[in-house]
Amino acid sequence: MRLYLSSFRIGNCPEELPRLLGGRTRTALVMNAYDFQDTDSRAASTQREIAELRSIGLSPEELDLRDYFSADRSLRKTLENVDLVYVRGGNSFILRRALRHSGADTLLKELLAADTLAFGGYSAAAAVAGTTLRGIGGHIDDPDHIPAGYPAGDPLWDGLGLLPFAVAPHYRSDHPETEEIEHTVQHHIDHHEPFVALRDGQAIVTDDNGVRVVG
């Protein structure tokens, strides 16, 4: 399984991301964790993410998971034609809803296990890749926020389980959420949950050599 999960944006070791792809560049940029923002803010952020990914030689196009919430559309063919799914940070619970309602959560685990693509991103992407969102809810992200166009339902508290631990991004960093992350870390300690706290600039990399933190 090939993963590049950063605390904030592309991190201090961006060369690790194209290395995982072995020269392949087709990138699906998922912006759905940012669906709580207004249209103009979301569009501006999308362009910034695209520019950053292009700066390291990738070829990104947005993949809006909301387009696949309808049961008559399948995401499989789209995911089978990309080399990397890269996910912007934002609200972890909105991202988790988008992954569930589009079927991406199941498909990503299947395709990552088959090693047909890699998964990357930052902040909410790293949190969702872990085992649980319990430490994030209430301290960082609103679990009950449901953007327009999303089906109603209770929050999803489980991560994708791509990593065998929870992830606490922005740990002791120059980031607005860094103080709240201390509560997240304490939650994991109090509940005896394995976790990794990432400082901004750091990233978790998973490949044939195992799991490591870089940056």
C-alpha cells in the first residue's frame, strides 16, 4: 500500500509523493473536505492545490465525490484510471461522509490493496486514513456539519483503517488548530488508542519498506 499523508499541505518532503508513483502522474484531486466553504473560496483553494501538485510534476484534475452520491453512477472506472488520489484537508467528518456516500471508502481500500493507485493528502486526509475520528470530533471538526447536497445521517466515527493507528495533525505547529490538537492527543492517551502526532511539515509514508514519518 502506497500512502503519503502530510500534516499540512504538501509537507517538507514533496519528492516522496512522485517517488511513490514511479513516474506516473494522473492525479484525482478530492476537495470535498472543504465543502463547508462558499463556492468562491472552494474554487480558489482548488486552483491553489492544482498549482502545488503541478509544481512537483503531477497532472491533477478535480474529482468531486458529490457527483457520485447517486446510486446510478459508479466511481470504479474513474479510480481505475488514476495513479493517485490526493485529498485536501478540511472537515474530517464531511470528508468521511463524502467517501461513504460515493462508495469511495470501499473502492479505495480495494484498489490500494491491489496496488493500482496511491493515496495522499493532508490534515483531514491523514485523520480519515487512520483508525478513528473520535479524537478529532468536538475538539477540531464539527461531526454534525452536513453541507447542502449531502444525505442526512449520523456522523461516521471510524476511519478508513489504512493505517493501524489514529493521526493527530498540526501537533505543536504554527497552525490555528495546534492548541486543540493537544486535546486530541490527550484523548488518544486516555483511551489507550495508538496514534501518531504529526507536526506541520511532516508526513507519513507507506510503501514496500513499511511505515515511516518523514520531514
